[in-house]
Amino acid sequence: MSYDHEFLREAWLGKLTTLPNLQFQLRYSNEQAARVCGVSVETYRRWLKDRRPNLAAVKLMAILAGYVPWERWEFAKVHLA
């Protein structure tokens, strides 16, 4: 298992401290990441600084970064509209 796969797996499993690294891997600005997570930029910045991020947002970012937690979905891709 590669480092990237293990890192994304940890994010999917709920390791909330992975959020900044997920954002970096996706090459998202704070504004883009906030929009994807469905929160304001201020809320997203608080998550990065001193608040716990929403678990669903971390899982979504892991999926967007390429982690597929379901069997037989290894070739699936997620695209944002």
C-alpha cells in the first residue's frame, strides 16, 4: 500500500488532522475547499486553525483526492459540477 493510499484511507476513516494535506494534494485554495465542503471561507479557516472540521467534509475531500472506499469502485472518478 502506497503512502498516498494510506494517507487517504486515514482521512476517510476520520483522521481530522489530514484536512490541510488533503487541500494541498487537491491544490485547492481556501476558497475552493470551503466551496466544496459547503461552508464559508471563515468556517474553513477556523477548521484549519483551531476547530474540528466536519467529518463528512474530510471524507469528501479524501474521495475527491482519489480515495475510493467501496469495493469494485477502483476505477470510479468523482467530478464536481
